[in-house]
Amino acid sequence: MAVETPVSAGTAIPAGRVARGGRVRRGTKGWLFILPFLLVFVAFLVAPLVYAGYLSLWTKGLATGTTFAGIDNYTRAFGDPSFRKGLWFVLKFSVVVIPLQIIVALVAALLLDEITGRLAKFSRLMIFLPYAIPVVLGALMWGFLYSPTFGPIEQIASFFDVRAPFLLSQGNVYYGLLNVVTWQWSGYYMIIIYAALKGIDTSIYEAARIDGAGARQIALRVKVPMVGSALALILVFSLIGTLQFFSEPQILRPIANGSITPDFTPNIYAYELAFNYAQFNYASAISFALGFVVFVAVAIFMFITRKRGSLFT
Amino acid sequence: MRFRTTLSVVAPVVLALGLAACGGGDDSSSGSGGTAAKATNCTNKIVHEDAKKVLVWAWYPNMAKVVDNFNNQHTDVQACWTNAGQGQPEYAKFQTAISAKKGAPDVIMLEADQLVGFEIQDALVDLAPYGANDVKKNFSDGAWKDVSQGDKVFAAPVDGGPMALIYRADVFAKYGIKTPPKTWDEYAADAKKVKDAGGPVFGDFGSNVPAVTTALMIQKGAQPFVYDLGDKKNITVKLDDQNTKDVLDYWGNLSKQGLVGKEDQFTTDYIAGMVGGKYATYVSAAWAPGYLTGAGVGKGADKGKFAVAPLPQWDPNNPVSVNWGGSAFAVTSQTADKAASAKVALGLYADNASLTDGWQTQTIFPLNQNVLKSDDFLNAKIDFFNGQTVNKDIYVPAENAYKGAVYSPFTVYYYAQLQAQIAKINQGQTTGSQAATDLQNQIVTYAKQQGFTVQ
């Protein structure tokens, strides 16, 4: 996308004003436009990826030193119970968290589209607010809310003389995190859907009403299909994000009494391997393996939705 | 998550690249180890600006005083101190700096169980040529052995961690426990007694202090590792012996019956529990009171409620003394000036003023014999323990009986796996015996991956 824009700007120059050899100069101009982005892109994305790819082909042992490993790290990664366990968790997590977030976001957006006035503006802001809070702060805040000693959940429970469940214990950590993630991201998705809704021509609603459609029918039969591409976009975002789950569990780890393990998600595992066990080679391989899984998941998703969403066709 | 974590996949890689790319570059007066970080942004004030500055990473709670003492007493070299994290977070930073060949401090505080892991990577400097043997006379043979390999000395010892049973005298009195448990059987029986009477949990089986569990395994007679840096490639791993299983089963059963807590230690929730008397005992080391006091335990309404007894034994006729933590100062091989750094490593926390402050606040249990044998130290009535003469009665005998331990060169990994197993035991997903067997398999697999020959 960013590549095309400057080029088309170049071709927009009237032909008469281009001197001889203009093709070359146009090309140069194009590159100049791209340059700032390209530099950052190469320095912070391409080069690190290439370097990590290179690292992943080697192996380093405490007693052996560095040796060439070829694809050994990759075969090891896909057979590694820690990696598979983490992968299984994020897959399980995404099956629930993605629909949940989208339903919350869609319902909120549809409601906000119906109502007007000061309340609507205020609600919109409030629903969006969690996204404006940095992930780390949000996670820390929930860590406090969940705390069995200081947290309000426990205090409310003790008011009724019962013990509140610790939402980060082994059995509950799935739900504890589900809550944090949904809280943090639904507002953001709501804004995307809401923006798509605002882009719909209102005469369509009028036509629907003349045909006898009620408010609910308009919402479900007209609005939802028309924001289909926005929904597809959100799905891809949240799928990628959930498979790369890292920040929230990493922040909540120290207070989770061991239920968030070093191999809780593939990303945490890669981080742990690199920065605690100094296995940069294997960590790179794990990162690439995860990248591959994300790629496959997104490709499958796009294949399934190829007819419905106009976004990817 | 989402966009922002797209970065997190790339971030480690970016960092690795950045660090590696710069590895060969600037300021190349150092040896093979790479370049140390520059001694800027010190937490402390430099007294003599013109002197050579040495960057130190340490986390002793009274470090500010210790550094000031050193800097006031030296004109040729100055310590520039940063707290890079307590224990594991600091080791992770150091490990990354070693991999990057750049960014390590000149002098670093390390626990005894971490030394071998860094020695095997050639990350530490042998201090023997820089005057280490001049201070050898200040330490017991055992303490010196912990920091050396043959004739090589890799760190200057500061403090040890003889373990004992810290307990709440008020809780014991309330539930009629007249004498602290002398054996682990009595400990379990007392725990049941307190619980049946509706009291608090007796202790805590926290997953994030695997070093404590390892010490308790060693107390029963387990020897998890046999390793000698002189024979670099061979290691013996024995984590599935009966002694290890017994200890893990013992704590697993206490935790299952709800007699001890399952909370991680040093968290805000845990400290709040310590303050509130939620735990009747605390199996811990001599330096613990200093950290607890710093976190607000044993003050106000809680003042004088704590007492300490010798660590319970498996066989009271053959008591075994064990150790948790205790640290030393090592010089990293990334330092630009080995002599100046060695001077700091050997001189920091070695002066009387610092040592006295350290033991009086119970931040350290000093290993310096001059302190250990001094009347002031032996007869000190410790406030935290309501005036008990704990040094003479409990900790010095424990330290004298401590025989030393052998650590593996991958302590960080071993602790992480033990931690995961303890968490599983606490959640009722495995038994102590099964955890020991699984742990053995994990560690053996890992050792082989790292290129060791496992005996």
C-alpha cells in the first residue's frame, strides 16, 4: 500500500512537463517518497527477521559452544511439549475470546448507532476508555482487583461471608484473562464497527422501514451484513493478537502463584528461552514457528471468508 | 495484545540484533568478554569525581550506605551502583549482556548457586591474581570453597544464608505450642493442631522459592547435582532419589491438607499475610528479617511477635544444616579494568561500618570471621526477634555446621522447572514423587541438549 502511493503520485505529473529521461527521475522520486518508511521497515522489521532466521539455524549448548543445526531447532520446536501446550492454550483461548469480544463490540456499536444525544457520546467514550489505558497498566490494575488480600472482589465477598475465587488460580486463570482481554479490546473493536455503521447510507434504512422491517430486523438483516468487512477485519486482528498473547499473562505472572508458567503461551516461552535461559537460537526458532502458525491460521480464515467479506477478495 | 504485541515477537529479535551488532564496536580496551556498560547514572553520589568509576549491580537493601562507605574510604576508585533487580531479574539481565557481549556491569552481586553457571560461560574474572587471597583469612574454608574452583577465586563472599525456623510467638502461644517443633514430624503435627483449633496455616510452600525446597531436599540427604568445572562436560543429576521424593511428598501433603499456604513469597499479598499473622512459621534464612522489616513486617502492632528456632530435622540425632542464598561480589569479564573492579569487589561490603550496619539490620548474615567471632555480634539482642540472642543461639551454630553444596551450571533452568512442579503439586495435579521423577527427566534432557554427558 505504502509502496503504491508515491508511485502513483509520480505518474500524476503531467507528461508534458517531464523532461527527457523522466522515467528515471520519476523512479528516483518514488524511492525518495518511500525512503523514510523503507529505512524504518528494513532496520526494525526485515533486518531483525533475517537475523533471527539466521540465528535459528544454529544451536548453542553450555558445554558445546555454537554449532550449525540446520532445521533441527524447528523439528524440535514442533515436537516440544512446552510449545505445543502454549499453542493449544492460545487456540483454546481464541475460540472463546474472539467471538466474545466481537459480540460485545457489535452489540455496543448497534446500540450506540440507535441512540443519540449526550448519553450516547458519554457511553461511547466509556466503552472505548479501556483501550486507551496501556496494556501493562490495565493488567496491573486487574492484578490488584483480583488480589485475595487487597482486592475489592474479595472484600465484597467477605461482606457476604464467603470466599471469592482467586481468578488467577490454575482453574480460573483462563477466565481471569478472558475478562481482562475482553475488557481491554472490545471498546476498540466497537469503534471500528461503529465507524462502519456511520458509513452506511441512511436511505437504506428508510427503504427497509417502508418494506415493513422493525428496528431489530434492520439491525440484524441490514446493518450487520453491511459491516461484514469490518467484522472480518476485526477477526483477523484479534486472531493474530490472541495467538501472540503475551503482555497480560506476563504482567500477571508474579502474582499468579505459579499458574502462569514459563511456557504459558508460545510468546512467553520464546521470551523466557531468550532472556532467562540464554537460548537465543532456539527462541528464534520458536518465534518463527509461531509466526508460521499465525500465518496458516490467518490463511485458513481468509479462505473461509473469501465469499462473504469484501475486504480480502 | 493485538497490534502492540506484534511488536513483542519482533522485540526480542530486534534487541538481540542491536546488541550483537554493536558487540565489536566502541571502547574496545577490554578483553575477550566484550564491553561493559559505562558507569553513568549511578544511584549513589560519587565522592571523588576524578577517580576510576566501577559499575556495580547489587540489591542489598542497605546498599546505599555500603557504597557511600566504600567511596568515602577510597580516592583511587569509586563504585557507581545500580539496583538491576533482586536475584532472577538481575541474572536475566546479566545473561543477556553476556550473550550480547556488551552491557554487563564491572562488578555484580551473585548468589553462590549462580556462580558455576556464569563461570562455565567465562563470564567472570579469576580474582586470585588481583589480591583475592589476601582476604582469604577472613572467611571459613566452606565459605571460600563456595566462591572458588581449585586455585581460582571467582567472587568475594559477603553473606551467607543459614536457615532456621522463624515463627510467630503470639500464634504459638495462642494455640498452645510450648516448644517450637524440633523435627519435621512435629512440625506437621503442630500444623494440624493449629488448624484444628481454627488457626492460620502453619507455613508456606511457595513455588517461587525453589532454592528453599532444594535446601530442604539436601537437608534430608539428597544430592541433586555432582559437577566440577575442571571436568566441564560431565554432570551427575539425581533428582528422583527417595530423599527428594520424601521431601516433596511431605510438603505436598501439608499443602494438600491445607496445613501450609500455597502462595508465592515476596509478593504484596504474601507480605500482607506475614504482617497479619496469616502464617505461623517461616522457613527461611538469616537475612530474611532485614527484607521483611524493609517491607514493613514486625513493626507497629506486630513488633516483637517474631522468634526463631533451629530448623526442624528429619533425624534429631544427626542434625543437618542448610543454606538459602547469601551473596558474593564477582568481577565480570566485560570489565575494562580488572584491577580496579577487583578492588571494588573485594572491598565493597568488607569494611566494619558496612558489615555492622548489615548485621544490625539483619540484611546480611556476614561471613567475615572477624564479625562472626566478635562479642558484639554474638551477644547482640535482635529487636525483630524481641531481644533474642539469635546469632549466638541459632544462626552461628547453623552456619558452622553447614558443609557447603554443589550446584549445577544451569541453576536458572533447574529452578524454573522445580517451580513449575511445585505449582503443580500445590494445584493437586501431581504428587511429590511423580514431580521428582518428571523433574529428573526434564533436567537430564536439558543437560543433554546443552551438550553435557549425564552420568
